[in-house]
Amino acid sequence: MTALPLLTSPYETVALGDFERPVSLRHTQLTPVADVNARVAPVSLRLVDDRSAFNALEAEWTALFERAGRPEQLFQSFGWLWHWCNHFLVSRASNPSLAIVTGHRDGRLVLVLPFLVTRAGGLTTLSFMGDPVSQYGDVLIEAGPEADRDLTAAFDFVLNAADVNLVHLRKLRADAAIAPMLRARGAVLTDVQNAPYVAFEGVADYAAFEQRYGKAARKNRKRQMRRLQDTGETSFERFASGPRASDAASLALGLKRDWLRQRGLVSPAVVDVRTEGFFRDCVSGRGPATGVEVGAVISNGTVAAIEIAIQCKDRVALHLIAYDPRFEKTGAGALLMEDSVRRACQSGKAALDLLAPGTAYKYDWADRSVELSDCAIGLSAVGKLYAALYLAWVRPAAKTLVEHLPMGVRRHLAAIVGGAVLLMQTGEII
């Protein structure tokens, strides 16, 4: 493996719900929504369905995120979705197309619903922007007494304007801003997972914090560090933005692809060439900021383990972590994880998010988790059938079946069909 030069930087099934379908109408004009509270100005809704109009939202969107966005809504930042558009928004007009709802009150942006419409197989589906790289889906909305009413009006507005027959929203945290409304509408739960995270709660003394991991675990990591140091000079590095950071992102994804292939696993997000381009651009220093950074543990000038992380307010999310198999016995991946936990704690972060799925190794570090679910609402006969049968039953059953196949069969299947094994994994960190 070629050594990579690095830059040092200082440092959580219900029945289908039936509700009245709005009359189909396509439009993009401002639409005032009456407010029963005369003291509050009405919210004006607009459908943004082209790229140039989305680009023009940068300053307003960023300001809304700064004052109202929660750190766990990191995948709804303008910068993240701007880079996503560059790689995953196909230029064809029909599949897919933007369907972003914005809401202004007194001239100020107060809500953004970052949706996308796709048309395939007779279905017109409303989903979140960001798939497959975004790990949480949600909407941005200012808190206030009118927030629930505004959100309901905005959701009805997009169903009306986009004329969809299926809503399929993935990776909803239990505490997502849009979750209560979807539950009230009887959304079908099509998948449920857990996203583990490490909670620091303002503790900055890592020496005291790490006592929670137990004496045996701490001793084992010290032994692993000695083993790694025996292979050569060892250092932990963080990449500055630029070409080297982009090359490091490519290396991280390459190592992850190798790891998946060896275990007969497929992550469509990881094998998709657009994902590599996306992360390369996120750390290139060009375009709006995303908070993405790359970290690595280096042994004798060679990357032993590497991660892609996202910084957002008082939270850090580890999107991907991978290691060179030659360093597996040294525990290089665990040592890099420990370094990430230490850095997050010492820098005063509230949490280090390990994202879904809740695989066993993450709970060696995490002390909490949040439930994560996919949900669907059918708005036509075919949409209801697809949600109730395929999304809620066939797809989960097939995924479970594939996961229980022998390793050799899985590896052979993965080699044959590659990224088509969507039923097995859905793009999260494995």
C-alpha cells in the first residue's frame, strides 16, 4: 500500500393512515397560510424545484441553521446538501427533481423541508435529499407556538404541489422535528435501527471520563498501542482541507470497500463512485463548508486506520472508519476511535455520534443510543400497496435472509451483484 503524506492540524409497524389527498396542482409561487393567531404573521410557502433557486438560498439557509438547527441535523446543512446535489442530483428533469419547501415570515426564512421527488416504476415518491450519504433525515424549522402549524401546512403544500403517490422518508431519529407529524398521520414503519453515541455532557477531563470503559479495556488499548508502535513511528493526524485531504477521503473509502468485500458485505453508499467524489469535494476547500474532516493513525509513514467525521456545533459524527488489514492485530481502528473520543471530550463536545447501525463494536464505546426508523405513507392505491407490502414486509424479510446466509455464500453473492444487494446493507457505517 502506498504511504499517504498527511498534514498535521492543531489539535436514537403501525397501520397505514388514510387522510384526504390534496388536489393536484403544480406551482412555485408564494402561498400565504392563514394563522389563527392574529398576532403572528402568516407563513409564506414556496416550492423550490430547480438548482439555481436552491443555490440562491445559501445565505438564508445557513442563517436558519445557525440559529435553529440542532447539531444532530448536520445532514440538513446547506453545505452538505449543496455538495450532495453536485454528485447525486441527476440532471434529467423527471428523475430525480428537487422539491424543497421554504417558509418565510416577515421576510425571514423560518422553515426548510429538503425534499426530493423521484419517478420510477409507476411511483412518484417524495423522499429526503441526501440519500445515500446522509445518515439522518429531518426538516429545519424555528421553534415557536406556530411551528407545528407551519410544518403541517408546508407538508401538505409539497404533497399538493409535487403530486406524489408515495412518501418514503428514511433515517428519522425519534427526536426528529418532523417525526411527531408523521406518527400522527399513521406512517408505516419500514425499518427500525439504533444509532449509538458517546455522551460527554460537558466533561472535558478525558482521564476521568475514560474510567467508564473499565480497567481491562484500557489495559488492552495500551497493549495495542505498544504493538502498533513496534511497527514504526506512530502518530495521530488530522487533515487540513485541500488535495491531500481529498486523497485521504479516497483512501478511507477504498479501505472500507476492501473490508466489506472480504466479509461478503455490500454497502451501496460505499461502492457508489459518487460517494467518493462527494467526500473528496467536501474536504477540498471548495464550495460551502460541510464540517467534514479526515483523521488517521499513521505507522511508519503508512495509514494504519482512517476515518471520515463531521463536526457540527457541539457534536462530532463518525461517518466511516476503516483500517489497513495489515494492521488488524495492532487494533489500529480501536486506537483511532479512542483518539476521536479523546479529542471530542477534550474539545468540549456534547457527543460523539457513531450513527446507525448499532453494530456490536460501537457499543464498546457508546453509552447511549437513539432509535432510527424509515417510514412510508401511501397516497394512492399503488403507493399504499408498495408501502405495506414491499417496504414494510418484503424488503426487511429479504434483508434478514441475506444477513443469515453463510459467509462464503454472501461473499459470492456480493461479488456477483455488487451494489444491487441493497437489501443487505443500506449505506450506514458497518
